[in-house]
Amino acid sequence: MPKIHFLNVNQGDCSIIEHHSGRLTMIDVCNAKPIEAYAEAVKKIGAASEKGVLGNFNQKKYPVNPIAYMKERGWTDIFRFVLTHPDMDRMDGIEELFRQYSPTNFWDTDNTESKDDFSDGRYSEDDWNFYLSLRNGNPQSNPKRLTLHSGSVGQYFNRNENNEPGADGLHILAPTAELVTQANARGDYNDCSYVVLYRTGKHRILFAGDSHDATWDHILATHEADVKNVDILIAPHHGRDSDRSYEFLDTLKPALTLFGNADSDHLAYSAWNNRGLTKITNNQSGSVMIDAETDTIFVYVTCQPFAKQSNAFTFEHMLYKGFHFWGAVQRQQAMSA
């Protein structure tokens, strides 16, 4: 500990942080479904890790159920759930997740998003209605709903019991109240997305949500030193090409970027390739675990063939809480800031 889990969850996002404090933070959720025999679900994922060929490891065919993933590790509660913004690929299964784990704190934004079309059957309207009950309910109820902005400070997420900096090391870079107001006025909610910087030891891991150009203008103007030469970037929009500027990468220069799943013709590979930046996609790696305990960051992936064949990694094997992670240590660039 600390460890960051970047789960392979279809075309969506779900990350889990194990903090030094023992608390768990989950950022977004996708593919969270009721399960009766979670061990069978995990067994299927383990079998999938043996598959794959060079160039296309096809791991998006074997998505992880975050509920199964948590149960396999013996995790019984979530201290905070961060919904970066109100897209269904960030809250797919939220009702079941909250039913089973009852997060203590719920980070939301004061968005005015409304949805009325679930005809394609991909997502459940029940999840949307459950989210509305959280958004419109008593902010002091269970879970406690927090609407935080850039630069917010608070107990446990970045202040300890004595109001000293540290605690769980979560620093909110976006949105600002103005960005939320503008997003509501436009009906485009990407720029009201949370962008959260996790600091642990010497390391900085940046969760970018679906942040768009106005968000990055704010971050680079206000928090440039925090994000310059960052260690790990969880790519905005799952790494999908989203008709936006990627000039922010010239400042961030992440040593490693993690992409979620998207159709191959919609991924923004060129923005990273043209800058010589290393990236991993869930479709290549399956799920990813980042061990940030020491001065060197260790990266483990569940797809064994990818770990063996990728020239970004040295290869070793680790068994962690009943799940096989195939060891990968980034070596092209230094991983500590």
C-alpha cells in the first residue's frame, strides 16, 4: 500500500485507490452488476489473461465486474466514491454498488444533466434514477454528498484530524464553480468533470475524468507545477479522440498513460505517439495495478502475453490477494517526480 487499480470495465472507467490510511477511494464505476458467484466471474477473468496475440490482446472482451473484484480482495467498504461527471459510462451499476458497499462519502458536481433515452439497452435507467436521488437528496444523508471545487481542502481527503496537509493525498484541480456554471449553460458537461491529483510519497497520479479544453486552460494557469512531468495519467475520455486540443500533454509529459477501452478508430494514439509518450490500453493489458509504495513505481497487468511481449516492461510474476498480476516495471522514463 498505496496501490491504484485501473479496471478493465468495458467502454467506461473505474479506478480504486488503496490509501495508507486503509481507506478506499473509488473513482467512477462501470460494469458493476449483481453477482451470485463472484469467484466464477474472477476465474473467467483469470482464464482470459492467458489469451492474446501480439498487436491485439483483445482484453476488452473480458471485462471486470468491480463488485466481484472488490469481493475477491475482501474489501468490505468504500470510504469515498467520486463521480467525475454524470455520464452513464461512469455510473454503470452505481445502484448495485451502493447497495452492496454504502460509500460514506459521495463526490458529485452541481450539474443539471438530464437523460431521457435508454432505448438501446446499454445502460439501466434505474442507475440514472438512483443517481438523481443522490444528486437531489439531503447532502448530509448517507452517503454524505460533497460538491467540491478546485483547491478545496477538507478532513481526510487532503487534511488530517489536526488540519495538517496530507491524509489521503487527494487534491482537486477542477472543476471551478465557473466551469460548472458554464457547462450547465451549454449542456455540455465535460468541463464540469472532476480532475483529481493523487499525491503519495514522491509520486503523482492524475485522474482526468472527461476534462476538456476549458478545464485544461484552468489547470495549466492555476496548477501547472502540480501536473508538470506527472508520473501516471488516467487519460481523459478513456483516451478517446474527442475533438479537443492535446497541448496539455506538452506540460504533463506523463511517464505512463493508462487508456480505457474505446473503438480503435476513436482512440487518440497520435497525440501520445507524436510526443513519444508511453501508454497502455485496457484492451492490451486487461486490468492494471500500480504499486506506489517505494521510490520506483511498479506496474502490474493481468494479461500475461502483453506483459511478456511489451518492450516497456521487465517481466516478473506476483500473486496479490488471489489475483495474478503480471509484473511490469516502466523503464523508458523515470517514474518518480
